Amino acid sequence: MNFDLSEEQSIIRDMARRFSADVIAPEFQKLATSNEVPYDILGKMADMGFMGVPFSEEYGGGGGDWVSMHLVIEEVSRADIALGTLLDVTTSVVAQEIDRFGTEAQKKQWLPDLCTGKTIGAFALTEPSSGSDAGSLKMRAELDGEEWVLEGTKQFITNVGLDHCSLVVVAARAEIEGKEQIVTFIVPKDAPGLVVGRSYDKIAFESGATNELIFDHCRIPKDSILGDPSRGFAQHLAVLETGRISIAAACVGAAQACLDHSLAYAREREQFGKPIFEFQGVQFKLSDMAVKIEMARTLYLKAAWLKDEGRPHTFEAASAKLYASEMLEQCASDAVQILGGNGVMEDYPVASIFRASKIMQIVEGTSEVQRIIIGRLLASGARS
Ligand SMILES: Cc1cc2nc3c(=O)[nH]c(=O)nc-3n(C[C@H](O)[C@H](O)[C@H](O)COP(=O)(O)OP(=O)(O)OC[C@H]3O[C@@H](n4cnc5c(N)ncnc54)[C@H](O)[C@@H]3O)c2cc1C
């Protein structure tokens, strides 16, 4: 067994760590409280090659692996979890779905700009009446001559409100060879009839864009189907499995930030004549945070490694997402407590991380959904 990162993995992790500390972290107050998208930082992240790490150089990617991609997500999230989640959606989910299931023409059309950060992607599955039960979606696609016509509304869609979001990968019901299927389509953002609706006010991720998306007789060319039309839903679920590893990595980065800030604070802040770090009640919280973060990191890295090895990782991805997102809430809560009154002020990042932890327990499948996935594996005997 070998727990060491390769040289390439260490190099990209260290690059991302430096970038995060030097470029993103100084902007934390603006990122936590303003709803302006940080296009300047996004541009610099793209220049660093963070968007396309695991994809082939032929399509503008970095030729790296999924372990490296997730190390980048962890490090970026250490300074801003919303930016880490943006990487999850555009790289782990959208670009991966095109890379794995797209035709050569689709890959050539979309991947180079996504991999180099010239454009960003969005993924639209959730609807007003279908969230956890995603398979009950209602959106419809009908073939009209040489075009598909899409009708329906998606909600809570990340990234689609960004100026340079170029496409949305969408799931809709369509009749294929006489049978109703959930089909995946690539919809360019400027497609006629595609309307970016309301922007949601969230409890955290202020700097991230989350919007409603309306398909009002939206017309796209016939060849816009992504992958096998009879396996559109399975394709979505396959890439969401990677998304779960990415959410876990983002949670680990944010939890590490909680530890960094509360440890530094506990060393500095004196009460009763000594640094509060010397009180066992405070030190135990910090020790528990360090252990939980390491456990969550090990879980997500194992899931990413299994993915790189081409081996099944449904249990590991669901476990990593479940554990890391719940661990983040506990670490953020303890960090707020250690900072006392300062913990609930926006002067320190822990308050906004505390709020963000609830979002992380909901996106890419709620904690309950992860427990259902794990429970099914136990019931089937695939895990014991
Ligand atoms: C900030 C943000 C960004 C998002 N970005 C995207 C995006 O880019 N693309 C996209 O498609 N979606 C996105 N979503 C949607 C997200 O995936 C859903 O919110 C999530 O899947 C939950 O669906 P829901 O909100 O409809 O809750 P519901 O499914 O209505 O669930 C409500 C509650 O019931 C529980 N529940 C439901 N079914 C069961 C069950 N069988 N057993 C036990 N408990 C159950 C849930 O766990 C939850 O606690 C985003 C959401 C947020 C908050």
C-alpha cells in the first residue's frame, strides 16, 4: 500500500495551494458577502490550468488524473468553497459527461474552451417538482423536423448565470424509437427560447451564480443529443458520482480553512492569562477537527484513486460526500465557537463556511440520498 502522492500530483497540489493563499484568500470578505461573480479570479484559475486537469491535452486539458483534479478542488475551496464547487460543476460533471459520452465533433466543439476556462458549463437536472427523485423529471423534448423543441423549467442551476457560461447539459423526456426515455442534450446558452430566470439569494455561496432556467419552446439541432439516447439518465448518474467526490474534496478544503483559522486564533487569543489553545476544552475541539478532516480527505482520495484505476467507487463516492459534508458542519460550528464573538462576524471566513456547510449537505444528492445509495449497496450484498 502506498499513500504518497506522485510527483505530478504534489506539484499541482502545491501550485493550487499557493494560488489559493495568494490570490483567492485575500478576497475572502468580498467573496463571502458580495453577490458579484469574481471573473478576475476565474480568469486566473483558468490560466493556471485548473479547469481541465483530467482531460486529454488533445482537447486542451492537462493530461492529469482525477486525484490531481480533486487536490485542486480541495485547495481552491480552502480559500473559497463556492469556487471549488464551480470546478465541480464545470469540470467533474459537464466536461466529463461530454468527454465520456460525446461524439468526436461534440468533444472538439466544447471541450477545448471548457478545459482552458474560456467558457464555463452548467448541468440542469433539478426541476420544481423533482429534486431527490430526479428520475421523475417532467421536462419534455419533441422532435420537429431537424430540431428538438424543449419545454420545461429547471431550478437551482449553478453557473448558468455566468456571463461566459456557454452551454447547459440538460435532461428531458423524449420519445426514442416509440419508447419514452430520459435523454441528455447539449444546449448552447444562446439557443432560441432558453431563458435564464431568477437568480436565487442563498445563505452562502454569495459569489456563485445559481439561477432558474426556462425552456420556452427552445429549439436545438437534431444532433444535440449527448451519448446514448436510451441511457441519458444513467450517464447523468455516472458523472454525478464524480461530482460527489468533488463536493467531498471541497468540504475538506473548507474544513481545513476552519482548522487553520481557529488554530491560529486559539494561539493568539488570551483569556484568564493564557492563550485559549492551552485550555483542554479548546484543544480537544481542534484535535477532533484535525482527525475528522484527515478521515474525510482519505475517503475522497480513495474514491478518486479508484476512479483513476477504472474500478467501481459508488460506495466510496457516496461515503466521502456524506461524511465530508456533515464533518464540515461540525468543524465550522467548532471553529465559530473557538472564535467566540468574532466567529459570527464576517471579518473571519468561518461564519460563511458554517452557512455553506448546509448547502454541501444538499447539492449532488442530499445526505439522506447518500445513505439510500449506501443502504442499497448493503442490501444487495455489494458491501458488507
Ligand atoms: C446552491 C445549490 C446549487 C445547486 N445546483 C444544481 C445544479 O447545478 N444542477 C441541478 O440539477 N441541481 C442543482 N441543485 C439542486 C440540488 O441537487 C437539489 O436541491 C437536491 O438534489 C435536493 O432536491 P430538492 O431541493 O428538491 O429537495 P427534496 O428532494 O424535495 O428533498 C427535501 C428533503 O427530503 C429528503 N428526502 C427526499 N427523498 C427522501 C427519501 N427517499 N428518504 C429520505 N429523505 C428523503 C431530502 O433528503 C431532503 O432533506 C442545487 C441546489 C442548491 C441548493
